[in-house]
Amino acid sequence: MLDDSGKCVAVIGQGILVNPRAVDCSVTSRHIVAADWGNQVHVMSADDGQQLIRSFCSHGDGPQQTQYVYGLCVDHGHNRIVLCDYNNKRLSLWSGDGSQFLSTVNMPDGEQPLSVCVDRYNNRLSNSLLFIFLFFLFINKHTKQTHKTNTQNKHTKQTHKTNTQNKTNTNRNELIVGTKSKVLVYDIRQDGQPVVTLSFGSNGDQPGQFGIDQYGLGGVFGVCLDEDGVLLTTDWLNNRVQLF
């Protein structure tokens, strides 16, 4: 764990984790959730990283099993943990403390999930014309941006602050999932089940594409959505981070 300056203030999970691959935290329950190479997911106390609260999952293709969890996130709006079950080509949904298995969501077209994040600010990417517009700007290599004045920026920040406060009052959000060469946006329905509403990306080295080599190595190993609605994705083979 690091502080704001980047200084390590705590080391957690020693004696618990085996080659950990993914981690997230719950600010509401003060739990740290980490997945390791042994296909187990561990819930630990954020107050004491060595205190194990619960371990769940095992290796296999059963409903409550996983085969290599490459990514996970805590969905605070629905109090659940979302796992990227890579080899089984699905998302696995668990209760926020890992005590109860909820359901699995199969990936479309045999995609293998590598990373996942939740839209905690309700930016609604799949319904945003600005998002689509920015995406095509990347494809057409229009990279120039218009600089705003300090006054405009100040006004924008104040407006965004108000909008963010309004957004966080609802849990109607989305999941963003990175795969080998695509990013999928899942709308979370009223019943809590995710449904794909947007898919973009392909194999390549152009803006908006994600590289995969001849052996199938590569992909979107990290996705992150900031409070302004800007999506950041890692592009492993092309050695870059892309913004949408």
C-alpha cells in the first residue's frame, strides 16, 4: 500500500497470497480483495492486511470455480465482487464479502476477460455521443486538442463537481471489461445482470487497436475510468496506454 507521495506504508497478504494478479478495495466495508495464481480470491481487512476474512473459488469450470482470474473489481453500487474468469471465458459475480456466489456472465464470441472496472460515477459510456466521437477521432488520428482558458476550466470543474455529486446518488452504472483485443461495456440492468451495450477495438497497432502477437500474447490487461468519464486502457504489446 502506498501513500499519496508513492511511499510504501504497508505490505499486505504475506503468507496468504500466491502470485497475486489482481486487487481492489471496498471503501464501504474496508476490505481488500485480491486474486492469486492458485485461482483463489481472498478478502482481507484493510485495517490489518494480514487478517484473512475469507477465501473463495477453486480451480475448475464449475459455476463457483475459476481458471485464472486476471482481473477483478469491487462493484460498490451492487455490493459485489466481479471476477475475470479467463479460461472459462466469463465473468463470475460474488457478494461483496465473498460469502455467496451470485451468477456467471458468459463473454460474447468466446472473448477472454483480462481486466474489469466499474463506472462508479454513472458516466454512461454506452449512451455518450462524446465517447463515440472521441473514439473515431482516435481512429482517424485527429489528436489535436483545443486548449481551454483557465476560466473555462474552472467553470468546467465546478460544473463537473455538481454532476459527480448527482451521479453518485444512483447505482445504475456500467462494467468495462478488457479482453485480448477489445473493450466491452456492460450495462447493469435493474435486476443486476450485466448486458453488453458497446464493443470496440481490434488487433493492430493503430490508435483504437490493441496488439496481439503470433502466439496470442497481448491484450487489455488494465482498464480504469476516471470521474470525468475518460477511459484508460493498457495496450500490452504496443507498449502504451490509450485514452478514450
